[in-house]
Amino acid sequence: MRRLKLVSWKSRSKPGGHPPKALGNRSTLMSTLTDGSPYAGRASVRQWWRSGDALPYLLLLPSVVLVGIVILVPFFQALQFSFTNSSLMQAGDFIWFDNYTKVIASRDFWNAFRFSVVFALANVVGCYLLGLGLALLMNMDMPFRGFFRVALLLPWIIPSVVSVVSWRWMVADHNAVFNQIIQMFGGRPIYFLSQDQWAQFVVILIKIWRSFPFMMLSLLAALQSIDRSLYEAAALDGATKWQSFIHVTVPQLRDISIILCLLMTIWSVNDFDTPWLLTQGGPANSTENFVLLAYKYTFARNDLGVGAAISFITLIILMVFIVNMLRRQKET
């Protein structure tokens, strides 16, 4: 550590005499220490404490501790359960990675993996395209724009139980609303929730219907924050509306679009309400995702260890995906 020395040169020293001596006054040396010294660090902390800048952190400390306890304690407890053969009734013994190997070797896991990927991908793409189209429409000057903005938020505002059960009532059997409409035009009734492909289609469709308002609202806010001068400059250069959309709107929405797609992917993979209230994972487990699989192992099969292991495998898959996407975003 470098220290500064206060040196006094004697102007009356004779030629050929002794060189000037450095002063050894302790107080002078302590006052000239650099900021990197431990004394300066302690002084800065005391000054920060006395100035009142520490008050916001002290006020936030109880909330941070409470949130940390609520999140971290269940997290580590579930992690512990994933390495045991515990049930809901009693704690088990440590079996280390046996639950994870059992899950990965299970056919139910890979079936849930396939549906989770299809479900998340279809929901993200569908919500983004529908949300972006409606956001562009709501960003234009049109009559009753305020009414339509509020009306389009209803699927997101309505509680999930009410909306999903209402959809189930409309597609459940041959006497449902959609089948009655099909029969009016001479068609045969479709058993939407009894056939694998139709059940997957209905679950994805209802998930898109429930989720697109969030995407629309976020993209609409991003559209309104774009500088209008960029569109004016593009118009002066002779760009068409489509060219302005491709070269101005899309680049300006890039960052928010990546964040929205990541959030929608997480919510889709962790969605329990939509497939459970519609099909409970059926028919033949065709609409069973990771969350339903973990629920069934934990509460239906009374295997808490395997259920916790499925949850942490899901967490690892999502973390790998998110880190990879954020790294690519940073590189570009």
C-alpha cells in the first residue's frame, strides 16, 4: 500500500551538507494516508451511517429477510426431499440420486417433456403474434379505442377457474356449445377432450386466450415509447409502412420481446390451472406437463421424493434455457 510522506526541504542547507530529513510527525502522516487505508474505510462507513443514507436499507431489511425465509426455506427443504424416499406421511431415508435416475428413466417424464415443449412453444408464438397484432391495432387512432383496450384485458382479468371451467362447459361433450354449432351446419360432433390431438389443441388454444392480454399490454406500452421521429425519418427516405415496421418497429421491440417470451415460457411450463381444470392431464396423459406430473407423484402416488425431483429437473431445464437465451441476447 502506497503512503504519502510529508517532506520539508530546508532552504538554508549549506552546499555539501546533509540531505533534508523527512518529518516523522504521527498526526501529519495519519492525515495524509490514502483512501485505500483501513482507517479511511472505517471513516467512510461511519460517515455513511451518520449521513442517513443507511436508513432505506434498514427499512428494507425486515422485508428482505422475510422474503428470503419464505423462499429459501421451502426451496432447501424440497431439495432435501428430492434426495430421500419420503412420503406425505413420514420422512424417509437418503437415497441420493435414485429419484432423479428414476424420473429420467420414466416414460411419463418424457411424455410430459414433449407436451411441455409443445405447449410452451405454441403458447409463446401464439401469444406474441396475437398480442403484437392487437397492440399495433390499439396503437392506431380508431374509434372506441379505450373500450377495446379494456375489453381485450378481460381474459387476463377473469379468474382462471371461472374462465377454464366456462371453456370446458363449451367443449366438454356432444351437447356442448361448439358441437351444437357444428351440428347446425351438418357436421358431426367432435369430442374435443376425449381425443389426444384435439385435447392438446384445446388446452393450447385456451392458454393463448388467457395469456395474450399480458403480451398485448406490454407490447403496446413498448410501441408508445418509440420515438416518432424514427418513423418520420423513414418516411422521408421513402420507406413503406411494412419497411418501417421491419426496420424501425421490430428492432425497437427486440429487448422487450425477449423478456416477454422468457416470462411466457416460464409461465407456460409451470401452468397447472389450464390442463388440470380441462383434462387433468388426459386423455392417456396426452396433456400432462411437468407440474401435473409432479402433482400426481406427490399427492396421488404419495411419493414426495420423486415429485420434488421432477420439480428440480424442471427448474434446471428452465435455468439452462433462460441463461442460454440471455447470453445470446447479450452477444447480439
